[in-house]
Amino acid sequence: MPLFVLNNELVFPPVDRAEPDGLLAVGGDLSVERLLLAYRQGIFPWYEGKHILWWSPDPRFVLFPDELKESKSMKQLVRKNVFEFRADTAFGEVITNCKTMARRGQESTWITDEVRAAYIRLHLSGYAHSAEAWKDGQLVGGLYGIRMGRAFFGESMFSKESNASKFAFIQYVRRLHSEGVRLIDCQVYTEHLESLGARMIPRTEFIGLVDQLSGE
């Protein structure tokens, strides 16, 4: 199946035209308008070299907030106030840490300078948000993603101390749940997020939920 090449027109091919691994298209740009259109259609960007690749994997890895799993050790950590939770107080720092943190088995990051600038624009437009774990006045963990209506699309997380990103994630899921968010997109499988309750659903189900929730 040929790979779709995007141009200046704000349009994506149907997601059912994606490759078996979820790769759908290449090219285009990271304008606010294109990124929002992508998320509304169940598509997300991921760089490879200098090229913007657009993905829509099937099945999709998601977390329903009311299915969040909290271990006894994490509940104890929260009660002990080891970390302080904040949201949207250091978005630039969060994405910079996600960009620069060394990750096991990963030689480079998909978060280029262009990606960082694009998501900061989304943050300033009110769509991108950060969840943060602080300790002794220092940012030690967190994550960022896109909020559209009652859906949240997670992008990346980092941790400088054990359990810091997990703490930020749990606290943010609790907050999103209380605000009526019903779907958190985790994109692709990780053992870490599976332990917190994330699971696979068919792409058709995911697209239906995004279509229903992102405009609310």
C-alpha cells in the first residue's frame, strides 16, 4: 500500500489506509490547525530523522479514567506527600525534560526542536497541558499531552526520581476524571501504563470515542 505524502492542504487520508504498524502518512507541518485535525481523527505525529510521520495504530492503547489502577505502594506515596502535584506551571520545562531524558533502548528522541515549539504553541492556544511532580522546589517528573473536550491525548513523560512520573500521571488522571474526561489516549503499548490500567481497544472503537468526546 503506497504511503500518503501530505502537502499544504489540511487533510489526512482515512485511517483505515494505514500500514499494519499504524503508519499513515508523511510530510505536512506541525501547525496548530493540522495537529488538532490529526488528534480529532485519531492520528498523531512522530518524527523519524527529518521527516514528520503520522500514525494511527490498530489496536489503540488507552486508559479509561475510571479503570485507573493504583498500587498500595503508590497510594502510600501519595499519602506521604513525597511529591507535590502541579499542572500547567512549567509546560516548557516538562517537554524539554521529555526531549532530553536518556531512555533505555532509545538512541534518540522524536521530540525535535520543531516538535517542542509546536506543542508550546498548542499550550499557549489552550490545548496542550502538563502534569508535574515537584520535590523541594524542583521539577522531578511529569508528562504532557493534548486536551480536547472530554478526551486527553498523552504524548510523553519523564522522571528524575523513582515513581515521580507515575505520581504525576495518577494525580492528573484523578483530576481529569473529576472534570469529566472519559478517555486517555496512551497511543502504543507500554508495560508501565498497562500496570496503571491501560488496555488495547480496536481503532474503530477509539475513533468513535474520539469523535464523540473531543467536541464536547
